[in-house]
Amino acid sequence: MTGSRKATAALFRPLSARAPRRRAARPAEDNPALQAIWDVVCAIPRGQVSTYGAVARAAGLPGRARQAGFALRVAPRELHLPWHRVVGAGGHIAFPSASRAHREQTRRLRAEGVAVRGGRVPASALTELEQL
């Protein structure tokens, strides 16, 4: 196949088969907002959970729950963040119920003594981060 035919064929591949675009950005470790979120997540005590929104508020970023999720996604593995202690609003696990991440988060929370039923944690397990 010639170069132009390959390029044309690539246009008709499904989006999921194409390589994702990555924009050039500074490393996550240099971002003070992400650092603040990581610090807050590290402060969540064992056996307790918090929501993405509460983590963002405690990091000084009110209204940025999605940024808290992004920060956990791009966190370097070397940080060993307790990502499993952060759940969605209302105490539900944000990952799809059939996903490996959902099963892993459920397993980790139960190992810490947090009850998980129907993809949710009880309100008694939620902690207000302003108290930390």
C-alpha cells in the first residue's frame, strides 16, 4: 500500500482504533492544583472515604470535582495514592459496575472495613475533609 492509501485507510478506521491525541503539557508533578488534590487524598484516613467534590473543595478548588478525578487518573504510580478512598457523589463508585476498576475499588474498600453494597458505600463511611 502506498503512503497516501495508508493515510486514507487510516481515516476510515473506527475512532477506537486510532491512536489517541496527546497534547504537550508540563508534567503533572509540576502542577500545583494536582499536588494539592494528591495531598488531600493522602489525608483521607484508612476505613473512610470522601467524594471527588469534597476532595476538590479541601484542595481549594471548589466546583472542580472532575479535576479531582483527572488528578487521580494522571497521578504517578510512585505516589501510591489511596485512590480507592474517593467515590462519586452520594457514595457511589464512579466506575462502571462490570469494570475491573470497580471490582478493584470494591475489594480495596472492603479490605479496609468499608461496606460496599450495590456499588455504594454507607453515609457513615464518608468523611468531611474540612475536619482533617
